[in-house]
Amino acid sequence: MLVVAVAQPICVPNHVAANALIHAVTVREAGARVVVFPEMSLTGYELDAPALAVDDARLAPLVEACADTGSLALVGAPVAGDHIAVLAVDGSGATVAYRKMHLGAAEAARFTPGPQPAVLDVDGRRLGLAICKDTGIPRHAADTAAFGIDGYVAGVLEQAQDAAVQPERARRVATDHGVWVAVASFAGSTGGGFEHAAGRSGIWAADGALIAQAGPEPGAVVRVPLP
């Protein structure tokens, strides 16, 4: 059994140290093997945020929390090469696990698309990774699923008025490819004009049925044991 949590933590704009501490507390409280966080969760959606190195000392509390709990945290940050990325953080440190392939218009002014899909192996399960706009590109899910995946895991950011977008995309990915889908969605306010982010992080079964979903409030976490 793999326990997966999706989290929508409070975010301090452009303050990696504070956000890493918040992420660490979230990991300790989540009680999950895998804890998924939103797009650019360590900086907020600040498109001018400096690239974060995987050995940045500010990540130490999060690494320690993962070591103590045996968790894998999938967090969001800008990284070298001008990419928006998923960092995989465990008790041994952080690595760049995936670079966003499909950028929004404002993002493309600074960032570079990632080169290819990515899959992580966790306790015998294969998790395909995605970031926000990726989830709206059917080819992305198809190319990721071609690697053989059990789940499709995404960190996203949507405006509150667009809260229906992610459930629609999650159900499509789940039913098209017969995989469960976990989406961690920013809540509250962050950068880039997102004063009211959607929240409502959720986990969907392979038949598209919603298993668990958070509300719109910052700080919420939902967890599901997947068979």
C-alpha cells in the first residue's frame, strides 16, 4: 500500500527558508509515503525568483523531516537552466526530478521548456510527473504513460474561478490511461497575480472517481492509501 498526500501549504512569497519550514511541518503531519506540493511551492509563483540549487542549505529542515518520516516530498521551484521543476526530496537530499515541458505565456519570457517526461519509482510504483499546464496537454499524459505508470502526479496553480479545470483534466488522464491521479493545487494567494488561488487539491481513482479532495483553504492536506 502506498499512502499519497496532496498539500496546499501557506506560502510566503519568495522566501525559501520559511516555505521549507512550512513544507517540513506538512510532511511530518501528512503521514504519507509521498507528499505532493503545488507548482513553485518553495518560492510562490514568483517568476523572477532565483533558481534554487538542490544542495541549498535552506532545504535542510525539509530533508530532515523526510528522513524522520520516510517520506518523499515532491516540491516545486525554479532551477538552473531556467526551468520550472519538481524537486524530489527525501532523507538523503534533493534532486531535480522533472522540468516543466509546457509553459504559459508569461513563463516563457524567462523559462525554458523541459526536454522530456519523467517517471519516479517509489516502492515498486511508477509515478509520472507533471506541472500545471502539462496536465492540459493530452500528449503529455500519453507520452508519460508510455513509460508505464501507476499514477500521474502534478503540482498546479489555478485561479479560484478556474477551480473546475483540474478535476476535468484529472478525470481525463485517469480514464484515458487507467491510472490514479494526484493533484496538489495552490490555495490562498501567491505571485503572478494569483490573489485567490483555487486550492481543492485532490486524488482520483483510475476510473476517474474522486477519492478525496481538500477545500479552498490554505494549509489543507488530504491523504489516500492506494492499493
